[in-house]
Amino acid sequence: MGDILDYFLCDNCSNKDFKLVYNFCLRFHGVNFSDDLIYDKIIEEKYECTQCQKTFSKDDIEKGLSVLRSKRKKA
């Protein structure tokens, strides 16, 4: 049996090409033991369709790939 490639496709336009987009932010919040604010650095990764610019989270893509695995195992 040869290799079979099933691609995750954009559910908006069926494109298979994506680019990684990062968001960087600082989340400031207080704590019980101090009046000073502390912060957490947050880096979000999103994947943007190169054709229609719809964005997907890593979880969205993992779920889509899981569906592809399930379909292939049943076939």
C-alpha cells in the first residue's frame, strides 16, 4: 500500500496552506501579598489561511487532524 496524504483544509475556502501568526502581550494582575502589579508574558500562536486569512488555533488544527485520522481508520 502506498502513502496517502490527507491535508487539513481551511473550512472556509479549502486551502491547505497556512502561515504562523504570533501575538505578544503582557497580562498585569495584582496579588494578595503586595500592592505592586505583577505580569505574565503571553505568546499566542495562530495559523492563518494564506488564501482567505481565516485563523485557526493549534487546537482547531489538532481536532481537524483527529477527524482525518478517524475517517482513514474506518475506511
